[in-house]
Amino acid sequence: MKRNALPRYMGRSWVDSARIFFFIMIGFITAAYGQVAKFTDVTTALAVPGNTIGDPPRSCYGHGVIMGDINNDNRPDIYISNAVRYANKLAETLYISIPGGKYQENDGARHVSDNYGWTGSHGICWVDYDNDGDLDIYNATTDDRNRLYQNDGNGFFADVTDAAQLPLIRVLFPDFDTVPYGYGTRGVVAFDANNDGFMDLLGVNWGPAETRYSETTKIVIPPQPNEFYLNNGNGTFSTIETSGLTHPVNDSYMGTQGVTAADVDMDGDEDILIVHRNYTSITESGEAINGFNSQVEVPNQLMINDGQGNFTNETRLRGLWDAWNDANGATFADYDNDGDLDLFVPPKDKGREYVRAYKNDGRGYFKEVTSVLKIRQAGFSTVFLDADNDTDLDIIATRTRDYTSYYQNVGNGVYQEMSGTGIELYGYDPRGGALGDIDEDGDLDFYITDANKDASKLYSNHMYRNDQKTSNRWLKITGRGPGGDMGGFGTKIWVFERGSMDNMSKLLGYREVINAYGYLCQDDPVQHFGLGLRDTVDVKVRLLDGTTLYMNGAPAKKRLFFTRPRTVTQISGDQQSASGYTQLSQPLKVQVHDQFGNVVYGGKVIFSSSDPTGQFSPAVPVYTDMQGYAQVRYQVGGDPTQTITAQCENEPGFAATFTATATGSTPPQMSMVSGDQQRGDVGQLLPQALSVRILRQNGTPYQGFTVNFVLMQGSATFEPSTLVQTDASGTASVNLRLGSTPGTIIVHAVAANVTNSPVIFTEYAQSATKVVMVSGDQQSAVVGQPLPQQLVVRTEYTAGGVAANIPVTFTV
């Protein structure tokens, strides 16, 4: 027997009665796990019904919905896309939060009505494409063109589609109409494909079988490729057709629907999942009417990124191939709190009872656990949230031609379907959903759209406020990506028990800041974590470029901000002195900011000293607190003057420096190593370099000490320079090229604040010499007997004069 699909006020079947008894029993079970979530429908109270028609007005045509703060009041605003066949320039709906907890419709005033085309829009998403710190809008504008709207920083928008060089695509479908149209874009997503710090754009396209004007004539739209636009970093985009995301083209039966981006294999780049359906209609009871051969396989596509923005279809390899796939959207979420993203794909219709659930093994390979979890849903979007702030993710399952259900996670990824939550309303055609804390009370509220294509007064969009009373704590985290994009899409966040950073057995929650998901869904980019009764936790944040923040001791009931560290500013502790090998009286304190002037929480600061015998406490590196401060205690070494540097990782050009003095210490000592008393011809390099070594009082080499080689007498030049830094052995060396004048050369090696400075080198420059025969040539003698005369030669300078003390070698 099928479950009664009538609205509740029209009566219940015996199945419904059985379910009521079941829910009562579940109520007793949940007492052990805490309260069940309570939601209140505040759609009318807040006046946020979405698109309406008629008198009295009826909510209808809702498709995508996204939440995000665009007017800088820390409350999420709501943007809704609307679509229905032959609507002819159907506008979107934008609700802006206003004082008093209310909302005001502002799509026209803020220039994002986007009333183009004959269908309206499907996919929409927030994206800070220009890295200026506010959320812009990417809109599919189905059958017209993908459009980009730039935020001016105050929540007012300008259409920059042409300026951004997004193409105007027009295709003639001769069997459909004599007028050319754009592609039928469904889902859109923004993500950084090549990890260059700029958000790229993907729209997935589908031209299904259509009936236009005549319900008896079916027209099949030709195949359409997806659209992928790579951000050039200067406000423009390039059309890319070689990434693997745009081919093969989507045939009419392969309904390209939702799309989402996430790092499924945890390798530091964003992968893509494209969801497909076999084009069908749905009956009033939720059954499928196939528009094409239902035996045709329309699998989803898991596209794995190589880190450079090139994608390979690995759906089958990674365990996600489903020959009977027929879906509209998919959601990545860590349902079991093990630190990776699992996948949930709700079926399109009641031909399959449960959401297909896949557990990630941590490397991006999946095992199906559908029969274990048993999340009953046929529809478009599965939504995950920690509704009761107890650290694990619960589920809202909206159903086509059926009642919405709430599944509570009772621990270890085990779900119980609950009743009495207030969210169990009957939906006709629910599509997109979005989460955000609309009343700033520390829990997540939920908006759901309903296409309601017949504009029935029985169905509508709904705004549900979370009204559960609980003592559980919460934490909110948002920020900017490595290039500066607001929201930081692709950022990973782990929350641990206090004092257990990186201990996965103490993990309380894991999120990735995901852009679009499900079918045309996008949550407020502010990430929400329930903490149970914990007042402090440890938080790790990893940006897409690998920058990692460690927010130790983060307090509950706060909104934290992540961003890439850059500049280090000296706050206090400079110009101190202490006896050698004792601690300075004051800590060395710095503050860290990002490139936009925001303080950085959890930023890694590396302190280093010119004196390796100096010591830091605690051991470096250290991490900044909520105000961006970091400090260390320093025990001076033996050098009289020591330079301490504080810098962020990979940012040496933005360091802070301190100077410390060690009193009563013995200065380093310089000594000659080699190169003294050499002779050479004018214009030539001496065979040995002039070398000195500097050692500390304890005999250890002094690296990085500057030695100045000074010519005091004679003619010569130094190669490569007169100023040389000592190496790891404490040695500084130069080569000496003699000048054109013979004579004595005197060089001083000078170093400040060392003993035995200068070290003096004496060298001798001479003209080139020649050997002149004096006597002993052309003699003869008996074998084995000496010649009667000695062989005598004289050395002379080629410039003239006897050259004394020149070694001469005789050879036979």
C-alpha cells in the first residue's frame, strides 16, 4: 500500500496512524540524546514568500535559493531564483535583512531582478569573483545567458557580464522555435579550479524534451555542452573547453541538474560532481513517467582535479557508478564525524525509497551505506545541519508530493526520523534549500523553495526558524580565501576538543566551505558548529593554498574570522638587554594582519635569532590569538648584539625585527684561515682566496656576520664583492685580482664588534717573468758522467730588471 499523499488536514491513512505511534516511541528514545529540534514557519511573519501571483497572492515558481550577507549587517540575506515554462522574463526575488529582524524585498532596487528569457532562472550562487571582500552573484538565467552581478560593497549590484567577458551564446533549435536561445543552464557553482586564488565559474547545461504551446507535440532539444569560465584575475574570464568539464555534451535524456564542488580525495584541490537524471515527469502521487527509455544509463559524473584545473571522470573507479541513477542533486557532508566528506544522492521519484548514501574512506573512494542509514527521501535536495548544536549533523529531507522529514543524528552517524519538529509540511515540488542564522541566536534556520508550477494556494516556499531551547553552545566561522575571496570557498575547518588539536579521535566536527550543492542550494558561507556543553575548543583552518591556521582555545558563542596571514608588526619588547644566556625581562610581542588589514587568528609566526645560542620560550613557531597577537620569551645568547626576526610563513618581506643586547659577554673572535703571503703576476687572480673565520666565545661558528675586505695598499680588486657574509662554518672569503702595478698589496678584513679585527693580509704583485740562458748549453759527456759545466739561467721581469726569489724548475 502506498502512503497517503493527501495533506494532513484532509485525513490520514492507517499507515499514517502507525507512523504516529512510531514517532511517539521515538520520542522516548530521544530523551536519552536531548531534545528534538523545533522549527516555526515564519514565512508570513517575515513576509518572505518568494515570487507570488494572484489576489490573494500565491507563492509559486521557486527554484534556487541562497543565503549570504550582502549588506554587511552579519545577518544572511535571501536570494531566490524563479522559473516556469513560458513565463517570459520572470524576475528573481531578493530579501534584504533590515533592523528589527525583518526582511524587505529589494531585487529591483538592487538591480538583480534578472528578468530575462522565457523560462526564468535555475542555478544561482554567491561568489566574490573580484576578491574585493563582498559577495557577487553568478546567475544561470536559463535559456538566455549566464550573468554576473558585481556587488558595490553595500549590497547594490551592477551587471558586469560583458565587462567580465562571459560570452553571449545563441543557438538556433529549428524544431523548437525560429528564435535562437542560450543554453538551458541548470546548476551553477563557483570554485577555484587551479588554486590561483581566484574563483572560477561552471554552469551545467541541459536541453530536455520540451512541449511548447502544444502538449501533444514533444520536441527534443539538441545536446548542449557545459560552460566553464576560468578567472583571469583581472575581472575577466576565459572560456575553457579543454578542462574535461564541458565534454561530452549533454543529450536531452541526460538531465544535467545539480553541480557541486568539494575536495573529496583531500589532496588540496576542488573536485566536481555533476548530477544527472533521466528526463521524466512526476505524477501527483510521486511516481515517474519516463520521457525517454528508462533503461538508458545516466550516471552522475565525479570529476577529479589534477590540481591544475584538468578533470578526469573517475565515477566508476571511486565507487559512485550507479547504472540506475536518476537524480537532481547531491550533497557532500561528514555525517559520521571522521574528517572527510561523504556523499548523499536523493532519488528523483519514489521508484527508489532511500537516499543513496556513500561513506568516504578518507582518500576519496566510497562505499555505499544506503541500507544502513535508510534516509527516506524522493526529491531534489538533502540538507545537513547541526540543528540541536550537539556536534553532529542532522538531516532535513524534503520530498516531492510528500511530507518533509527531519532525521536526528543520535551519535556515530546513526539517524532517527523524528516527528513534531514543525517542519513536517506537505510539499508539492520542493527544490532548493538554504541554511543561515536569520535571527542571530546561534542556531540554523532553513528556507525551502517549492516550484508549485500550478500556483496552488496549498503549497508555497517556507522559511523555518529554529526555535529549539537548548543549553548547547555554538561557534560560527567565516573568512576570506588565500586570494581574498569573501567566504573562502574550498576552505577546510576542523573543530577539536580543547587541548586536542589534530587528534582525530577528539574531532567534534569537520566542514568544507562548499559553494553550491544539492539542487540549486547554497547556505550562508558562515560555517556553523554545535559544541554541546563545551565553552572552548581548538579549531584548525586550512585554506586552498595550504595555509593552515591553529585557533587554540577558541571560545564558544563567538563568530571567528579566517584569513591568510601576511604582515607582522612589532608591538613591544624591542631594545632590551640582559646578561649573556639569561632571559629578557619582557616578551617579544607582535601582531599579524592579512593583506587587507584584518587581524589574523591562528596565524603561524616564526621567530628566529641571529645568535643560534639564543633560546625562545615557548618553542617556535607560535600562533596568534583572537586579536592577532603572538609573543615569546627570549633568552639572549652570547653575541653582544642579537637581531630577532618574526615573520609569517612564506612572507619574508613583511617581517618585524627586534634588537637585544647581551651584557658582559665576550665578543666573537676573528682569525685568518688562508690566503696570506701569496705572489702573483699583475692582472691575475691569486691562487688562494683570502679567508677569515668568526667564532663565538664558546667556539661555535658565527653564521651571517658581515666582513668587509678593505684594500689598504697597492692595486687590486675583490671578487665578487668587498662585503661578505660568513657561512655555516663562520667563514668569509674573497678572491683578489692583482692590479697592473707590481708591488706589495695589503688587505684588512674588518668586522664590527669582534676581537682581532682587522685581520691583515700581505700579498705581492709582480710583472710576468721570463727565463734567460746564461751558460751550459751544447755540452757533451760520457754516459753516466756529469757535464763539465753547470746549466745556468737567470730570471728577469718582462718589463725589465732581475726577478729575484723566483722558483725555477729544470726538467729533461
